[in-house]
Amino acid sequence: MNLPDPQVIANAWMSHLRDPGQWQSWFKMVPEVEANPVAALLKEVGAAIEPETIEQLRNDYMANVGQLWQQFMAGKPPAMADRRFTTPAWQGSALSSFNAASYLLNARFLTAMAEAVDATPQQKQKIRFAVQQIVDAMSPANFLATNPEAQQKLIETKGESLTRGLANMLADMNKGHISLSDESAFEVGRNLATTPGQVVYENPLFQLIQYTPVTATVHERPLLMVPPCINKYYILDLQPENSLVKYAVEQGNTVFLVSWSNPDASLDKTTWDQYVDQGVIEAIHVVQDITGQDQMNMLGFCVGGTIVSTALAVLAGRGENPAASLTLLTTFLDFSDTGVISVFVDENQVAMRENLLRDGGLMKGSDLASTFSSLRPNDLVWNYVQSNYLKGNEPPPFDLLYWNSDSTNLPGPMFCWYLRNTYLENNLKEPGKLAVAGQQVDLGKIDAPTFVYASREDHIVPWASAYGSLSILNPGKAKANRFILGASGHIAGVINPASKKKRNYWVNDMPAKGKSAKPMSADDWFAGATEHAGSWWPEWAQFLAQHGGKDVKAPAQAGNATYQAIEPAPGRYVKVKAG
């Protein structure tokens, strides 16, 4: 689905503000009129809206337009709750407030049209997503000519804000992305990813970090953490006050962590099988050798959790059971409902990627970042266009947003396998349907107590989909699985330090419904859940301790005779920028 140019749409829309009577002509033949962006989308997917529905929407719209125009002529400011338009600069100007109210009215109309479309669920979701992109781009807050805050600053600074804004825009064009944070404020290894440790193993695909213990004794079973390969690992080790790695070390765990490489042309033929076998499985065997422990606690975050689960299923097929426990953070195993990301995944789009990348090549990190930004355009695009470019502000330092802009590439063959077998065909959850690294994959064969965490406002992994892992893992043993639901989104929900006592989480320790061995539905789980204030991290620490074995003396040094320290953490791989 090709989106119309938001700037062209915005310019056409703005022209109608000069004469409110033209609003009627714009929608006179809805949705056939080419000026209406929904019309092009409907033609493209072959969808339609019932004539009586169109008539009702038009009548409601025109009634609201007339009412708004009467308010404007009477000098009565419209009531608006949208946070983009609640400042004195917007509310204090009759023209600006009318401008914003007109935009919001138009946005509601376009959204209502998208909801009224007679189409398949997937088509409807794509139309809804495309319309939302257009609506967000059309906001009068995005243009200097219609943003009173930017105009006010332009006058106050005697033009300096515009000069700075242009400089910011040119700098971002050279960097290839919008600056979400003051990038000069952070450096990996200086004030990010500073938990002490040593790289004790490396191959072309990853480095393995062993962190330095800070307690006299540790649980005898180590903890192996596997972050997503789609991002840098240091989301788990930002600054000391919000580092999950540091917290795990402080809880008496011998922590190992996989630091994925940032693929270049030398890795552009790497497959999913290699990420599983030469990545996670290799890391498991190294940890076993260093610690002398056959079993370990394991953690996977997002796609890292999908890779870890695949690896453990492969090992189960080989007769190995290295996991004393498994923790999955915001992870898909069942891809039945992938939320808004599904608008980017259909047979045509996957086949296109396969034609380009299946036999080699890189899925660029910048393209992946743009995709994820489009899921929250007002927060991750337009907010910064307004602040950085229209007002000439410098973005404040924010470690999480700095990390968000530190992109990673993905090898084409690995990416294509992942798209087809998970998002498109949902094959991974089907026992024996896929073969990986020479073994049939059956996630139900993983024999390990599992801690599943999801975030309630997650737009990347909807929480009910993460909850679906409970129906796949430990079949017939619902009590072997524990589910925690945290507040906030995909990243902020996970990185919720216990010391800050922020947010909240939900627990329901009755995993099965009645006497059934099957887990209850997500809705039933939430209906019976208890809300707790603060971070879920202590719940997880208790889970690790439960499965960590007895306490033993902390190791005096990293590695062993076979795997000796290569370099201090965070290592070289995490510092490589996407090309």
C-alpha cells in the first residue's frame, strides 16, 4: 500500500482554511473526491464504504463544521483536550485554535471513514494505519506557517530559532535520522554499558561478556542473558541506576550476556539457524564450560527470547536440557496477533524482501528504525520535527532514546526466515513444523520453569500475545509458568528499576482455570490479577534465586583456562555503528 505524500495532503488541506465554505466542496463527493486521502487508499485495496454510511458521516461532519464556524465568528474558543494544542500560544489565538479544532474535526472524519470501510480485517488495519499516518502528518503543529509556538519563538529570538532549526535539520540529514536525544551526552563504555566485566569469548556473530560479581557468594547456576539482535544489548545496561544487568549481579547472580555483532557485508548471508546454533547454543556451551554447571537460568528479551526458545527446543531434540529456568521479556512465540506491525507483513511484502535479501544482503538498521518510529509517529517523529526544526531546540539527553537511535543491521537470510516463519505463517509454535540447525522444533519439549513478562501498553508485542506463550511452554503443567504484566510500553515497562519505585505491575498466581491443566485466557487472567505498586524486578530476582541452586563463593576472575579474558566490557562489537 503506497501512502500519499503527507506534505502534499497537508498543503491541500491548509488551503481550505482560507475559506471555510470550501470544506463542503471537499467532501461533496466523499469518498470519490481525489482530494480526500482515504479515497486513494480505498481504490488501492479495492475496498468501499456503504453509501448510507458515507451520507451519515458527511452530514455529521458538515454539522460539526457549521458549529465550529459559528464558534469562530462569535469569538468563542473551541474546547480541545489534545495535548498538542493546549498551550497558551494555541489557546490564546482565535485563528490558531480554530485551525487546530478544524484539523481535529477533519482527523476524526478521516478516522471514522477508515473504521467504516467494508474490507477484510487485514485490509482494514492497513487502511486504519495509513490514514493515521496521514492524519498525524497533516497536523498544523508540524508547519511553521500554522504553529503559533514556533512563530512566537521566531519573533522572540529575532530569527535565531529558525537558523538553529535549519542547522539541526541539516545535521540530522547527514546522520540519516532525527535526533531524539543529545547524542553528545552519551558514549557506550563511558556512561552507558558500564557494569564491570570481561569479554570471555567471541566469534563473528557475538561476544560473550561475563560480569564481575559484587557479592561474596553467588547462586551456583549462572544467568545467561540474550538481548534482541535487532538492537544493541545495552538497553539492559544503560546507566547504573537503571541497569537490569547491574541489578542481576547485585542479586548474587553470575551474569553472562550475549553482545551481538552489528552485521556488515561479511555476515550478510547469515541465517536464523546460525543465530541459534553459532549464537545462543554456542554461548550456552561456553557458559557451561566456564562455570562447570550443566544448567543455568536463561533470559531472552523480545526477538532474543524467540531465538533462546528456538535454541532450547533444538537442544531438547539433541537430548540436552541446559535451562534451569527461562525468562521471556516481551517475547512472541505465538504470532497470531502481532498488533499494528502486521500492516508491514503480507505475502507480497515478504516475497519482495525475499527476492532482495534471501540469498544475501543486509536489512539496514535505518530502515528498521523508520518502521518502528512509524508505529508512534507523534512521539518519535513529529514531536521532534516541531521542537528541533521549527523551534530550534536541542533535544535533551535521554539514554533510552540515545539507544533507540543506535541502529543495527540484520542479515537478509535471517531476516527473511524470521518474517516468513513467524509474522507471516506463525510456524514456530507448531510442533515439528520447522527444522532448525538439523532438529525439528517443538517448543513444548523445553523442560524449564518459565517467567513470562509483558508490558500492558506494548505496541510491538501486545501483552495478550506474550501471554500466549503460556499455552505453548510446559504443556499440561500450567503451574510451571509464571506471568507478570507491567505498566508502560515495550522498553519503558522492562527498564523499570526497583530503586525508583515507579509504575506498577499485575500478578495472578492462579495460572490454570479451575482444575484444567491449560492456562486461563488473558482476559480472565487480568480480571483476577492483583495490582502492585513499583517494579516487577524483585519478583524476577526471587524467581532466579528459586532456580539458582545453592550459594557458592563468587568466582575470583572471569573465564577459565580455555576461555580467557579478551577485553573489558562492553567490548568492541557493541560500539560498531550500522553502515
